[in-house]
Amino acid sequence: MTDFGAVLGAERSRAAHRLDSLRGELASVIEGSRFTTDDDEHDPEGSTIAFERAKIAALITDTQSEMREIDAAVARVAAGTYGFCERCGDEIPAIRLEALPAARRCMQCVRLRR
């Protein structure tokens, strides 16, 4: 039997590390942009600074969202509702939880939503 509390803790730790790394990368891009020309839109060397900043900012937003989902799953573990579909109340199969530890719904309810 899988210890999903431990799995969620490990997932959150990895996400927190990724978030720290992304924030550092964003700070480096911002700092580095101080020493470049104001017009990097025509730089033949690669992507623009604005693009890099937007890409990293989007990854930060995604990681923050992932952490909120993990935190919500941890709260469900504490409340005794983890592993049960929030829509129909049926048990979410362990194989789904192993693939997506923060899953809120069973596959049947996910399919019905579409």
C-alpha cells in the first residue's frame, strides 16, 4: 500500500525546489537585462528577454498552482477524504493516485466533465 502522505510531501518538496530555482532564474534574467540593449526584439541570436521573462513567469504560476493542489490534497488526507472523488464520492483507484497524487476526481467524473 502506498503512503500517499509521504508521496505528497515529496511532490511538494520537488515543487518548492523547482519554484525556488525558477525564481532564481527569473531574477538572473532580470538582472542580465540591465546590461543589454533596450531593443532585443531584433536580436538574431535567439529569444527575446521579454519572451524569457514571460516563459519563466508562466512556469512559476504553474508551479504555484501545483503546490496549491498538493496542499489541498494534504488537507484531504488530514480530513480523511483523500482518495475519494469530490464529485461522486467513489473511491479514486490507487493507480490514478499514484500517477496524479493530488487528483480530486475519479476518471469517470473527469470524462463526464468534458
